[in-house]
Amino acid sequence: MLLLAFDTATPAVTAALHDGERVLAESTVIDARRHGELLVPAVDRVMAAAGHALADITGVVVGVGPGPYTGLRVGLVTAASFGDALDVPVHGVCTLDGLAWAAGEAGLEGPFTVATDARRKEVYWARYDGPARRVTEPAVDRPGDLPAEVATLPSVGAGAALYPAVFTDHRSDPAHQSAGALAAVAVHRLATGGTFPPVLPMYLRRPDAQVPAGYKAVLPT
């Protein structure tokens, strides 16, 4: 097994190579506006650091969000391209699940909440009973609208860090998404017969861009 994993659903442009037992190489750059420029170079770095070629990989793992429209699609389109060109399966993993797994690696057992920044003064969030057990569907809400029993749990993620008055037990580790953790989630599911979500973007709300309501006539009537 040799899985190439990456995620662009958060400001972290992160890529990793996992051999089914451990992370062989990982690269993470924090930049919310340059996912398209940074992802493929990150993949090149981890492949070179691990001493492998793309032809060696047996599968691709990609974060499916939730996340903003543009950044999220960069990862998904790249994953589909690699899967098609290399004739390997592509496995989608919820971005929040990767953060939950990394929280477990940092010593957090659960229950806890994972929250990422959804902008517009909202967070993407889900509740977990443990690093590999999500008990709610991913959602997007204003922090103040979250149930108190969710917000007051130990929490991880950049979204929770933005609202300390709501997420009163925020943990700093992990601070950002890790492709290595995302790959570990996929390895666990493959080994235990777990299921994967469709390799489709998880938006949870309409994109910021809107179709204009009316058009100015440019031709004579």
C-alpha cells in the first residue's frame, strides 16, 4: 500500500505519503489564497522526500471538506486527475475526520468537537466520541448557535480558536489539517471495512459568488 493524501479544504495546503503503517513524508503550507499554486509542488516534495514516483502509488486520499468553494475544488480536481491518469482508486475523507484523528494522536480521546473556519462568522463543525468516531453530520453554524453541550466540550481546529468565548476548552494541537492524519483515517477504514463518502465537494452552503439578478442590455431593441 502506498497512499498519496492531500487536502485543500482549509488554509493548510497539505500533502503526505503513507505506506499503510506510517507517514513516509509530509508537506504543509498555510496559505488560504494559493491552493492551486501550492498543491502540486507539495506533492512533488513528498514524493521526492520519500524516494517514490507517482507511478508507485496504489491510491489517492483527498479531503472532501466541508470547506470553501475554490480551495476545496483544487484538491478534488487534482485527486480525480491523479486517479484517472494512474488508474488507482480515489478515497474521499471528511476534512474534519482528519483533524479528529490528529487530535487523537495528540492525546485527546473524546468526546470532543472539531471546528474549522467557515468565514462569514461561522464554523464548520462536528462532534466526536473518539478520534475515529464521528457522531454528528458535519454542519455549518454561527458559534453562538451551537448547542452548549457541543461548544463546551474540548475542541480542536482553527474555527474553535477564533471563538474562545464559545469554545471554552480549546486545544492547540492540532492547529491545522494534516494530510498524514487524513491518510491514517483512510488506512484505518480500509483495514476495518469502513466506508468512504463520495469524492464530491462538501459545501454545506451556497458559494459566495452569485449569478447577477439582471443583465444590462447591450444590443439595440
